[in-house]
Amino acid sequence: MKKRAFVYRVSLCLLVFFLSFGCAQKENVEKASLPDNNRDRAVYKTEQIDGKETTYLTMDYARIERPASIEEFTRVSYLPPIQQYKTLSCWCFATTSFLEAEMARMGKEPVKLSEMYTVYWEFVEKARRFVREKGNSIFSGGSEPNAVIERMKVYGAVPATAYTGLLPGKTEHDHTALFEEMDKYLQTCKSNNFWNEEEILANIKKILNKHLGEPPQTVEVDGKAISPVDYLKNVLQLPLDDYVAVMSFTYLPFYTKGEFKVPDNWWHSQEYYNVPLDDYYQAILQAIKNGYSLVLSVDFTEPGNIPEANLGVIPDFDVPRDYINQDSRELRFFNSATTDDHGLHLVGYKETPKDTWFLVKDSWSTAYVGKVKGYFFYRDDYVKLKSLAFLVHKDAVRDLLARFKAN
């Protein structure tokens, strides 16, 4: 009888506990069902993408208060958005746009520059490294913003009217066949252990000329023919040595320079200034508020990146905004939940009592799905968690760079 009474009392206590727990859970569910807490609900969508039915995870964004037009932003001067079409050259489109905006910031009339001229020579330099590294170097369509700076230092620049990279009759870029032909040729060289740099680069240029056209050796200015290098130096007068790249990762001590460890940094540049996340974000915000635009390297394959709404936010089901910090950022980079897959030109900002928004100019096709063509609106949480590095004029981050000199 005593044992039975004990079991009864224990059972009664457990029943009371679970009933209380259930009531608490019901209360939490009811609270979570309120409209304000339901705005970040995860949803699946199925669409035809590149001819295939694709299901992906996104979010219900209907209740997010967000900008509706670019006119709501305080903006720098820049040229209108253009599409990159079927290329992996976002890094070049974003950085070229940035350099055009830099002309305006310096009081010069901006010139629409040729992205494809830089892309042409980038492929040549990628092939050169592939040969010198005996095939142990990445050959792809991607790259980083500071690659544009490096190519221009050697090869100069030309106006878009001087080199479109489009063959007669073509109006949209498509590098699919171009890349396949170059890659197949280089892999054949590797299989045959053939490493004659002069001959290989000559053949790579032939392939590029076949698909893009041969780049000009001169451009005409005031009736005179000058080289692309002289055009950059004497006409554009862009201060290429004055641009710096900044990142925020714990794999490198803060306030030291080192490598941005992503595949698109194919030449393993170590010219990246590494700073804590708070300083990284504040540098972005202060730069654009002071009239300096920036190039962002970001992850845009995210549930909170929503083309139809021109929206980039971090859903609560990923990580609540208050929990975005150095560690949550690093975890996602370490486990490849965050990858470096896109380049954007940050051209404006908007501050509200609740949020800070950034206007980014985008060349990828998803930026032309929503009502505002060629742009995305990034909320501050998205920039903190999903932007990996940025390029900017050194004067915009003078105080930040001074801390490197002190260390």
C-alpha cells in the first residue's frame, strides 16, 4: 500500500508539472503567433530556375517595414545599374561602378568604363598563374574587387564605348562557352604536363578574342590615340594606390593584414586589413555617411535575400539580430553557411528609429525581379552577418588604418 501511494503521489506531481508545462508552452505558442513575431516565418517556394523546378527556403517578409524606393536613401553620385547577364564578373561590375562613382566624388565627370576590358586581362592573369603553379591555382570566372585595381595598374582602362566585349549582333554577355573552352584547354595542358607559358597565354588570348573580340591597344582622346595605361593615368586620374580592402575574421589577429581566405581570392592576396566586427560595421556606416561609396563582397544565396522585394535581411530563424556578433559571423563562415559569392556597390543609406538600411547597386539578374530594378535594400543585420569584406578609399577609414600603424 505504501509503494502504491508513493507512485500515486509521484504520478500526480508529474501530471501537475506537465499540465503546467503545457500551459506555458501554449502561452508561448500563442505569443509566437502574434503578427509581430510571425514576420520571419520560414516558407518554401518552388520556381522554374534555368529550366528546372527548384524548391528553396525563404521567409515571409510581408510585415517587415522597409524602404520602397531609392529616393528614400541619401545617395552618392553614381552611374545607372547595368546587368552582367551570364557572366561571373560581379566583382568587376561592382568595382567598375565604384571607380566611376569615385570620379564623381573627386569632382570629375564620370566615364562609363569597360568591365570586359578588365575581365579579359583577368582571365589572362589567371591563366598565367595556373601555368606557373602547374595547375594548382583556381581558374574560374570569380574574383575579388581588388583584382580590378591590380589589372588596371598593369593594363590601364578604356571607356565602355571602346570595348564592349560583345561580338557583332550580340546585346547580352554570355561567358558559358568562353569559359568552357578556356578551362578545357588548360586542363588538357595540365594532363599533358605542358607548361609553355608564352604559347599557352597566346592560345588563351585567341580564345578570348574569339568570344569577346580583341581589346583595343589605343583609345582616342581629343583626336589623339593614347594607350589604355596613359588613358587611366592622364585622363581618368584614378588614385589606384589609395584603395584598401577590409575584412573581419578571427582566424587572423585583429589589426593585422592577411589573406582573405576565399576561393575568389585566387592569387592569395594578403592585402586585407582585419578588424573586429563592430569596427568593420561602423567603418561601412561612417564611410557612406561621409560620401564614400564601397564595394561589398557578400553572400547573397540566403533565405533573407528576397529578389521580389529587393530585400536583404537576416531572419530570426537564422539568428536573432541581438545575437549577431563576431562568433555567430565566424561560425557561418567556418561551416560554409556564409560564402563569398557576390560583389555589390554600396551607394546609399537610410536611418530610421528602428533600422539602418543600405542601398546597394547590383548587376545580377535577381536585382531585376522586384519593382526597383538594379538594386537591393540591405538591412544592417544583413551587412553585419553576410558581408565578408569591403573596398573603399583609404580616407574613409583613416582612423581605422591609424590603429594598424600603432600595432
